[in-house]
Amino acid sequence: MITRDFEKTLAAVSDVTEIDKEQILSTCRQMEYVEARVLFVKALNEQGYHYIVIAKKMGRAVSSIKALLDSFQQRVESNIIFKKLHSEIKRKLDDNQKETHQKINNNSF
């Protein structure tokens, strides 16, 4: 389950931020990549994944994932574009989930 959610979330964040998936998963400290990484980790966390699970899936230290999550609120409060990107990612993931449920319901007998 985490792999499918991981891939869908990564694709949504990449699409919305226009940053390559590889850069989101990289260790590069360039601001736009870090912000995309924060959005990605936050989106997974909002889907119910604990930061320890996210860290294992990303091959990162638990402390680095926790630091990304901890920085989220300050980024939202200080950067309106970051806040809009977060909202757009949430909307995109919600739309994807609704489409999946509709397909499942339409294929039910």
C-alpha cells in the first residue's frame, strides 16, 4: 500500500511543483527542492503514514523526515505560494482518490 501511495503522492507533488521526482527524493538542499520534499513528506503524513515509515521508504534518517515535517507550519505561515501548493496537492490527491473509488464502484456487480 505504501508503495502505491508513495508513487501517486510523488507524482502529484512533482506535477504541482514542476520539480522532477528525482530532485524531490534527492538530498539537494536547494530551497525549491527542499520545499517540494516538505510537501511530499507532509502529504504522505496526512494520508496516515508515520514519519518512521516515510523515512524507511525514502531511505532517510528518521530525524531528517521529522525535521521536514516540523518545518511545514512555519513554511505555510511565511510563504503564501507554499500554502497554495499544499492546497493544490491535497486537492489533486483527493480527486485521484475519488476517481479510484468511482472506478471500483462502476466495476462492482
